[in-house]
Amino acid sequence: MKKIILSAVAALIVTTMPSLAQTHRTEAREHRQDHRIVRGAVRGELTPRELRQIERQQRRIDRTQNRAARDGYISAAERRRIERQQNRASRNIHRKTHNGRTM
């Protein structure tokens, strides 16, 4: 009986590890992007409008992550969607901080 319970617990842990790793990875990436946004705002590389647009995009990514993690498991499709959103956000941050417009 103990072996069955331990096997079930081990299987549960193994199946949730990829989603936990993905969550940590996306959170770390989001933290780096937030740092780039703050740095761009402090240096004056972002106009107030650009800053609002980027922050709105980050909130959208947060909502997607929360929705995906609601059931305790982030599927491969959900991971791809979150990563695709983060790729777009990263490109937008770069473009808007390097477009020559200043505050």
C-alpha cells in the first residue's frame, strides 16, 4: 500500500515539475523585461504613451499566465502562447526604446 501511495505521489510531482519550471522561467523572463522597461523609462527612452502600451501588454501576459495556471497545470499549447506573447513584448520593448523618441 505504501509503495502505491509513494508511486502516486512521485508521479504527481514529476508531472507538475515541467509546469513549475515553465512558470519560473516565464517569471524570470518577465522580471528581466520589467527591468528593461524601467530602465527605458528612467533614461527617457520611452514616451508616456509607449510606456502605457508596454505596461498594458505586460498585464495581458500576466492575465494569460494566471488563466493558464488556474487548473494547476500549464499545457504545451499554453506555454507556447505565453512564450509567443513574451517574444512580441520583448521585440516591442526593444523597438520602443531604440526608436529615437524621448520624453
